[in-house]
Amino acid sequence: MESRPFTPRPELSKIGTTIFTEMSKLATDCGAINLSQGFPDFQADPALFEATFRAMQAGRNQYPPMSGMPELRAAIAGKVEALYGARYDEDHEITVTAGATQAIFTAIAAFVRPGDEVIVFEPVYDSYVPAIETVGGSAVYAQLRFPGYKPDWDQVRSLLTPRTRMIIINSPHNPTGSLLDADDLTALADLTRDSEVIVLSDEVYEHILFDGARHESVARYPELAARSIVVSSFGKTYHITGWKIGYVLAARALMSEFRKVHQFNVFTVNTPCQIGIADYMRDASRHLGLAAFYAQKRDFFRSQLAGSRFELLPCHGTYFQLARYAAISELPDREFAQWMAREVGVAVIPVSAFYHDGHDDRVVRFCFAKQEATLAAAGQKLRRL
């Protein structure tokens, strides 16, 4: 069948297949151990499945409210108040979303207009910039300083212009595992005071921090919370990334704008899983124990690489470990990652994929959200290099 050619949107011309899809496919093709894409290779708690199945059997299978099931929004409000001392109104300030990526896209679409600028921090998670450009905005790049990956707030100040509409932050940070501390949040509040800049705070790893660190959610800081969209994810917290359920916190005026887009790009999220999660959240130890659970995996994986030639960088949060490989190879990181999958049998993510210009510090990202047997098998291969 022949048809007239169409003209692609220029905003989409630079968007290709994500590095996560690319490396997971390569892992499958090569039979490599997949430490690239960030998902667990172990099951969630059967109690969560049982709670969800009970909801299904009880007939809770029809459309829920657009903002999410009341039971789940109430559970979220209780958790946030207990952790951060912030009370969000469950009817007007909490929305359940189809995962964090949808929440982030919806927030950007709701607030960023053609010609607006959005400040992001590199290395930057790969969904932010395409969303910004899809709605006609422009990304402005601040740098997280290697090797500690901390922001330079003087640099951020220099990037602010009358066109700055939003600043996106991410802590604990993917891909680096770095954290924003109280001084960082104070600096951000100072920079945005008396402005119309919206803060989009990606906090999907909020429960995965190590060595006694405290998660500095923007929800803790009333001045910032008043101008912020906070995003979190049940997929990361309860090992159910394939369920694609997250949530957003925002002051009432901001949430009203967010929901105007949310209702038409996803409308709502499946009912029984929402009810199952709400029931499961009654036991707070299930999210409060996550830090210790993943700290053990981090330490086990680091011990597996202790005899290797990889140089491990600090990991303060998330379930990702960065490592330099200069002692092993001089290849650029994308080529090194491909070689690793094909020849070594371990798939990783090249960190240059998180830079708009391909900046390459010869660093790769490992995911340690895996069974110990998986990590041990990978460690055996990696120690041979």
C-alpha cells in the first residue's frame, strides 16, 4: 500500500531506543547476566499478591476514581506524614499514577510551555529530556560533579533565566547513587524563592538509602513543598516494577493542573492492585526495612568485585553501583558495555548514555537488585577481567 509521506516532528527526531531496552536485548541475545536494567530478579512478598487477589475476588475490578482509590491515597498520606512530617490532603494533593515515568511526563506536560527552559542535572535519567522536548521546552544542563556527583548551586544560579519554568531533581540519584542533603535543599529553596519555578522531585528510591543517611524529601521543607511535584514509585519499593504504579504529591493548586493532563493521558490505574498495595502498606516495616535489605545486597555485590580490577565508586542510595574500568580497557563506555555483554557475559549500562553530549568518564552502572546467586555468578565473571 502506498501513501503520501509524512513529515516527522522535529522534537522527536533525536529520540531512539532507550539504552535500557538496547542492553537488555543484548543480554538476552548473548545469554549474559543482566545487571543493566533496574529490576529485581526475585519475587515480591506473596502477601501482596494475596491482598490483590482478594480485591479481585471481591469484585473490585472496575474503574477507580481518576485520582486513585481512596484507600491507597489515605495510606500514602499516612506514610508521608509519618516519614516527613508533611500532611498532604488525600482528596486534593495526592494522585496515583501508572508508574513514575508517566507521572514525570504528566508533570512536565502540565507545566512546561513551548519555549520554556527546564534545568536538569547530568548524568540525567533518560526520560526527562524527551518529555521536555516533546512539549516544546528546552533542557538546560547543570552538572553533577564527578566523581561524587554533587550539584554546584552557583552553576545552577547562573543557568536561571526568565524562561526557566522548572528544575528537576532526583534523589537518591539514578544512575549515580548520590544523595541530596539538607544543605542542597536549602540552596534550592534559596534559588527558587520569589520565583514561579516549579520543582519536579523524582524520589522513587526514597526508601533505599544506606549507612544511616536520611532521605531529604522536598516534602520535609514547606517552602519547597509549596512549589514542588513529588514523584514516588511502588515498583521500586515493593519489587513490582512491572505493575507500573506510582504516585504524586503536590500542593492543591499544582495538583489541580497536574490532574488536567493526567485524566486524559492515563485517566486512572488498575483497581485491584491499588487496593492490594493499600492493604500491604498497613505494615510500615515493609518499606522501612528496604534500606537494610538493599544494603546487604550492595555490600555483597561490592565484596564480589573486591578482587576485580573495577574501581567502585561510592553508593549512598538506589540499587545501582557505578564502577570505573580504566584498569581493564581503554574502550569508550558504550563499546565496553557491548564487549562485556558479548565476551564476558555480564550486561551493564554505559553512563555516557545519561549525558546529552555523550560525555564519557569510562564508568558503567551495575544493578544489584538481584538474588545473591545472580550476583555471585556475575562476580565470578568480573573478577577474571
